[in-house]
Amino acid sequence: MKVAVIGSGGREHTIIKKLKESKKISKLYAIPGNGGMAEDAQLVPIPVTDINKICEFAKEVKIDYAVVAPDDPLVAGMVDALNEIGVPCFGPDKKAAIIEGSKVFSKDLMKKYGIPTAAYGVYSNMEDALAYVETAPLPTVVKADGLALGKGVIIAETREQAKEAVISIMGDKVFGASGNQIVIEEFLTGPEVSVLAFSDGKTLIPMVSAMDHKRAKDNDKGLNTGGMGTIAPNPYYTSDVAKTCMDEIFIPTIRAMEKEGRPFKGCLFFGLMITPNGPKVIEYNCRFGDPETQVVLPLLKSDLFEIMQACTNGTLHQAEVEFSNGAACCVVMASEGYPQKYESGFPITVDSDIEATVIYAGAKKEGDTVLSAGGRVLGVSATAPDLKAAIEKAYKETEKVHFKNAYKRNDIGARALKALD
Ligand code: AMP
Ligand code: GLY
């Protein structure tokens, strides 16, 4: 079968590498992919948001199945458009992708169905929001309703910061129409856990849990980034926590979406906080996480393509979904200066004896040379029987990847190891 993966980052490269293991697939396209993936898939230079062009391409080469990985095309209805021309997809349709596309929708859904989350208020009028933050408990959390390139959440420590956040989102419209409404919510504390889950709309199967490291610098200092590294499994996600999450969060969410006439098919991402009052939902994403995917899929023992098809066809209850008992670590190598100003365009070389997987995110190809082409350039992903060994291996193998201006955190997984002790 001919399969297209839509997206261009490390998440998509990981999905492609896993799909390559499936015997059912004869040809893989990455739309648009990146230069670092060229060995694994044929690159098709169409932007992920150009739904019409992607549909035209799918018809032209007779794509049999598509995996729509990023949030924007999912929220914009890429799956609906591809389904209409007869291409089955992995990913939610527009009606279900709203679970990520609108924070107001997701908060109201959780409230309606009693799914644990931070207390909140919705504001569509700036004056009301400003009046609320005058008396809100601090810190307070201000969130733009819609997609905002991962930057729509502001944790305000002071009233001044909270007001600035409200004005920039609702008044200055820094995220455009995504800021027509905002959510202001209670600040929660506790370790964060990412759980990705397969769903066919009725059945839900959680994958191995993961921990992201969002800050740019060691010890969780510095600016927020798209993720500087991940480990799996997450030690804070104990079997007790997992059971509570399944009973109080995962299954209720899938049932709620079904009841709302928005059955969710694809990968549902639960951003959880393990608070002193139990696990609560921080956010839903309607897709695989990045860089969580880079540690979760390498631990999947079953055929990813068969699972994806089962999600599409509503037969997930019959599918074999098995994960290894081992652990994984992905260390992101970024361009020095990311997430602010950085230089790129430098050749990347990888020693031939590398024993980890190099997952490209911000890379391009010129002739036979792969060059850095973004903030997060690549991830080095390693698996091992336990977490300590996976972390050591990932770091050791980063020494075999070379490009000018390479920057990495040195403590990916350190907090997780401490928690294990
Ligand atoms: P999001 O963009 O929704 O993933 O939020 C980004 C980050 O903000 C999360 O990973 C949390 O670390 C933090 N965050 C979001 N909501 C809350 C909250 N209610 N309390 C504390 N931290 C939060
Ligand atoms: N790693 C968080 C996300 O993919 O949104």
C-alpha cells in the first residue's frame, strides 16, 4: 500500500521509521517531510495546511492511506477532505479535532462529564477578563482558546502579568482569532505526565507514558520550547495512577466525545498533572506528541500500521497493541540560541557506528549533505532495558552526531531517575 505521512518534524520521522517496519506498506511519502527523512520516505514539497494540493497529490499517485500528524491540518479538516476523496486516514475529523482546537470546548467537555481538570472561567469580553484577574488567586493561568503554535498558555505570577496576557491575547490579538475567547484557570502543581492513546472512537488503548522537558536549559530553567527531550516510561505514572486515569479520565473522555456526536479516532494525547488531589487534565491534543512520539513508538512491539488501520476501521478491540518493558530516552540537539535567535545551515554528520536512532526535525538536504535548518534540528533516541541505561545510551550516542552550534540539555531524564529512587 502507498501511505502518506503529513507533517515535517521529529514526530513524523519517528512515525515513518515505525511504518517502514510494516510489511503491508510498499511506498511511503512524507508531505512535506524534511531533508533528513529522505532515506526513509519520498519527500513531497506541499505545505501541511494546503488541503487542496495534498488531496490533488493523493488522487494523482493513488494514496491508499494517510496519517495526518500535526494539529493545524487536523483542526482545519484535512481528514474530512481526504475521506471525501476516498482516502482513509489516521487522525480525527474536524468535529473531533476540536478537542485540541478549542480550549473552551475541551474545558466545557470536562466540566459537563466530570473529568478532573483545573477550575476555570471562559471570557469573551476583555473587560470581564481584566476585572476577574484583579481578584484571581495567583499564580493564574491564561490560555488562548484556539491554536497558538504552542505559545497560547501564560502562567502569570503577578496581576500585572495576568493583565498583560489578557490584553495581548484579546486586545492586541497576538494569536489572531485564537484569542477571541480565553480561559483563565486555576494553577495546579505536581509532576506532568504525557499519555498518548490509540482510539477508534469506542475503544481506547493507552501507550507507554512519557515525560517531556519543555524548558530550554538544564534544571527546567530558560524559555519554553517545543520540547528538548523525553523519556518513557514516566516513573510518576505508577500503576495506581494509570488505573485512576483510565477510569476517571481516558474512558470518560472517549465516551464524552461519542455522546457529543464527535467520536475520536486517532491518537488522543492527555497532558496530565499528578496533583496532590489526583491526576488532572492540563490539556488534550488531537495527535501524537512531539517529542513524546520519539520515545513511545520505539517501544511499540506491534505493527503500527495495523493498529492505525484498526483505529480507522473501528476494530481496535481486536488489534494487538504490545509495548516492550524497556525504556527509551530522546535527547534533542538544537541550534544554539533556540528558541530565540539562532544560526543554522550547517552540515550534519553522523558516525557510522552510532547505536541510537537519529530522528530529524529541522533539517534540509543539499546534494548529498544534510544541513541543520531549524531550532530543534534532530533527536537522538535510544532504547534499553531500563531508564538509566536508556539515558546513558542516548547521551553517549549524541557524541556521534556533529554539527556547528549544536546545543542540548544535559539533564534529560534526571528528574525521572530521582523519582525512581
Ligand atoms: P499547554 O500549552 O496547554 O501544554 O500548556 C503548557 C504548559 O503550561 C503545560 O505543560 C504546563 O506545564 C503549564 N500549565 C498549563 N496549564 C496549567 C495549570 N492549570 N496549572 C499549572 N501549569 C499549567
Ligand atoms: N510535547 C507536547 C506536544 O506535542 O504538544
